[in-house]
Amino acid sequence: MLVLLGFAMIAVFMVLIMTKKLTPVLALIIVPTIFGLFAGAGLGIGSMVMDSMKSMTSTAALLMFAIVYFGLMIDVGLFDPLVKFILRKLGNDPAKVVVGTAILAAAVSLDGDGSTTFILTTAAMLPVYLRLKMSPVVLTCVAGLANGTMNILPWGGPTARAATALKIDVNEVFVPMVPSLIVGLLVVLVFSWLLGLQERNRLRVVAPEIWGDLADPAEAFDGGTGRGGSVATGSGRGGSGSSRTAGKPGTGGGSAVVILERDETLDNEQDATLTGTALDPNRATLRPRLFWFNLGLTVAVMVMLVANLVPLPYVFMVGSAIALLVNFPKVKEQGGQLVAHAPSIVAVVSMVMAAAVLTGVLNGTGMVKEMSAWLVHIIPAEFGPFMAVITGLLSIPMTFFMSNDAFYFGVLPVLSETAAHYGISGAEMARASITGQPFHLQSPLVPAILLLVSMAKVELGDHHKKVLWRTAVISLVMLAVGMLTGAIGIG
């Protein structure tokens, strides 16, 4: 009964949020409560939820003050120069911007912390997406793909858990999986390029006032140099800002003057498209004179995050307090800034607290334990030689609806003990178990993903529609590569 209730609860929850019948917060509260009562939790369900919620308070504090800090930095204009730099390097081509997002997210993921990755990636790239009128869902999808794939790094958590649970060296787990990691990242880049091409085609239809009516996408998206598209010229084919007017060779200073005029025209047109948005170049919250202070403060915060000398929530608390005090010395302005970011704070913190209901019911009623035991026992004996492959397949859904700790310390040892009878080593089982991490990182039980969708102002259901099947493909590809290289064997 608990097994059926557990799987049914997860299925109903996913259907409700993906079809937008309920918001994620309501679904996280109502669905587990109903199923928990059916499971016989009774009045004890309150204690289950509160015990689970205690472990999430520090996460809620981290997300709350991280949103305040980076929202404040966007308001004061810290990232405006970065947006212009990215646009000049990546150009205005959505395909290049999306691929750039994937590369940035993968690079930042090297620190092993999902929250930091999503904070930096969103802070740097969301203004670019808004500027080009690209869908933020694409940003969250690509960032999720890249970070999920990189999550098998030894210091990321899952690999260390798998090694610890099976009492083997972490390098013995990770090193043979490097080919899988590389191929997984290549698949991420392919998905990113295809998503970018979709955005390119969509924007030419839904935003002709920006992209013009050019028949050739290569002309419409020329990297922001002003050759052809109305992104650069504001006037369609061969507009007034086009580099075709930049003078002929040998004209000396005349050419430079025209190029400068063209760049000024491009900047003016970019500013015009941002008027009235969160990146309005004339917004009252801009603090250009405090740019270097804000940059130094942000670097200091990032160093403290990586160094992990003090708890991360406290780092952002102090950082937010200093930023507010210096940038907005008046009490009324400080209150106004907190109110301005209240919607984002309420959205993410309420979701974290609501997630405590789901995890509390899953653990408190024993659903997770029974579901794990059932999955282990239904595997036929003739499938024994394929236990490593089966473990890789099971890791995709199981790490989505349970914590990594529950899977690696509760389920994996049982699977590994069974596999040992068929000559499959613990190292092979550990390697297979980490292939589901790209899918795991999209779970609503992972606080980092809640932070990502909140900062990008994206519905979790919309994110799941775009990202889940892609992460499943990446997990399967990584599993397949592991089998081909011999890292994951068959007994």
C-alpha cells in the first residue's frame, strides 16, 4: 500500500504542476497531505513535516538573502557592463547566446555548488535574455542541463556519497566516468544549440519589431555588428546603423568617425529597447559611482562562498546588509528595495517550506523505504548480471523524488550487495548510480533549482516540460558511454 501511495503521490504532483492545475507551492502542500493521511499518518503528520522543515530553514535563509543581494546588484547596475560585453562577444544571435549560457553554467559548476552556479549564471545571462526578448525558460533549461551533468564531479556531492556508502575510493568512481562526463557535456551543447535555433526562429516571428523581416536568419543575426539585421540597425535590411556605411579603405579618420557613430547608434537603440524594463538605463536605482564598490563587495561574497569559511546564509545576510546600507542610506529606500524583491522571495521561500511537506510525508510514513525495497525485490534473478545497468536506470527517477542521501545510503548498498553475487564490483555500481544526476538536479526537492526558476521568474512546470526529457537523454547517454568504455560492466 505504501509503495502504491508513494508512486501515486509523485505522479499526481508532477501532473498537477506540469498541467498548471496547481501552483508548485499548493501541490507540494495539498498532495502529500492527502496521501499522507491515506497512509495512516493521522495527526502525526504535523510532526513529520516540522521535523523535515527544521532541516530546510538554513536553505530558505540562503535563498532569501541571495535573491535580495543579486536583485539589488542588478538594480544598481553592476551587471549592465557585463551584459554589453556579453552581447558584443556572443552577438545578438540567440543560438550563440544559449550556447554561451551552457558554457558559463558548466564552467561555474566546477565549484560543485548548484546554488552558486545558478546565481552567477542567472545574474549574468538573464539581462541578456530580457534584452533580446528570449525566453527565460531556455536559460533555466540550459543552466539545469549543464549543472546537472557536472554534478558528478567528486566534490559535487553524489560521487562522494556513492563512494562513501560502498566504502571505495572516490577517484575509483569518478576517473573512469570522465568519458561519460565529456560526452554528456557535448550533448548539453548540442541541445543548447538546437534550443538557440528554435529561439532564433521564434523571435523572427513574434518580435519582428526587433529582428526585422529578413528571409535569411544569417543576416538577421550577424553578431551585433550592424550588418543587415534590425537588431543592430533598427531599420531592417541595410539600416542606418549598418557597417556598410562605415567608409571605404583609405578614408582615414572618416571611417573611424562613422564606426563610432554606428556604435553610439547601437547603444542608443539597445537602451531604447530596455526602457521600462528591469534594465532600464534611466532607472532611479542606478548607482554608477558605486560600481567599483559593488564589484569589490560581490567578489568578496563569491570568495567567501568558495572558501566556505562561514555558513553561506550568513555570507549573504551580511552582504545584503552592507549593499543596502551603502547604496541606499535612507531607511525609506532600504525598505523600498526589500519590498521590490518581496515577490521573488515569497515565491522561492514558500516553495522550500512547502517541499518540507513532501519530504516529511515520504520519510515519516516510510514510503521512501518501502518504495526502495519494492524496487529491489521486483528485479528478476535473471536480470542479476545487469544490476549495474538497472541501477543506472533506477537512479534517474529515484533520485528525482528522494534525496541523494536516501538513495546513496539507503538504496545503493542493497543494490550493490545483490550485484556482488553476479561478479559486479561496488565501483561499477557506484559509477552507474551517478548517471542519474542530470535528472536529479531538476527535482523540486533540490533547493538550487527552486532558486534558479525563482530568479528567472519561470514556472517550475514550464521548466520541467522543457528540461526533463533532455536530462533523461543525457543520463542515458552517460550510462551508455560508461558501458562502452567498460566503466559500467555486465556480470
